Amino acid sequence: MSKELQAIAEGLEAGMKKLQTNMRGELKAQGHYNTGKLHDSIVYKIETIGDKVTATMESEDYGLVMEFGVTASNIPYTRGSGAPRSKYIQGLISFFESKGLGESEAKGAAFATANKHKQEGLPTRASFAFSTNGRRTGFASTTLEKDIDEVARMIEEVTGMRIQLNLSPSVNMEHLVIYT
């Protein structure tokens, strides 16, 4: 690897570390921290292939829900449907059990929450009470918008070169539907 590519990779490493830290902080500020699974899953990798250095940031799939939200019409719940098993309802029950509710109370809270999600979508209006910054979606895009120029400067400082950062506009949107 050339010295220039090595320098770019080192600068990008510093920039991605900053983005990772700030995305994790934004996620917490938005009130999305329970077990820390999503927070800890925000990881990055730097790859040099040929004359290109690429950085990618990944997280658990449900990070897309925290980034974009879910419209009420995409909430996979129909009151009184009698469906025997739903990953969505099971996930809500697990969430409420992690908050210390017993099995019966967690089930009741899960169905009440599902009804509210079906009315308002996700996030709900009431969920903003858990945010310290007034946001409940956009943890990644907010961080990128705030930090992208500083990341470019960090790379320039290490390399001495002016670098153009291109953000991929593609996000796999299929994950925005909560599975039933």
C-alpha cells in the first residue's frame, strides 16, 4: 500500500472513530438505550482495495428503525387478529420484561404499545419524553451532517491532502418493515 493510501486510511480511522462515538452519543441522547446492544453494535471498518480506501459503518438491523422510524401503516399488528405468534409482539414483551415487568404485565404493556404504534407509528409522540435533545430518529444522519466536515479536516491533517468524501446514498430500506 502506498504511503498516501496508508495516510488516508489512518485519517479515515480517526474520523470513523469520532463518528462512531458521536453516533452512540446521539442514540443515547434520543433515548434509545436499554441493554446497550444497538449502541455496542455500531462498528466501522476501513478497507483498502487497489487505489481506493472505503469506510463502512454498520449496526444491528433495528438501527434503521431508530434512524427512520416506522409509519403506522407499516406496524405489523392488527388488533384482535388472533395471530398465534408475532416477532413484533414478542420483541415488545421482551423489552418490557427487560424493564422489570412480570410476564403478564409485560404482555399487557406490549399490546398497549402495539395499539399506540398502530395509531401513531414509531416513534410515538409520548416517546419524546425519553429524549434529551428533542429527537427520536435520525441518529446517524444527524451525526453525519454535524461531523462530516470535521472528519474531512481530520483526514487532511493526517495526509496533507485535500480529500473529497462521498457518502453512499443507498440504505437497504427493506429492513424498515418490522417483521411479524
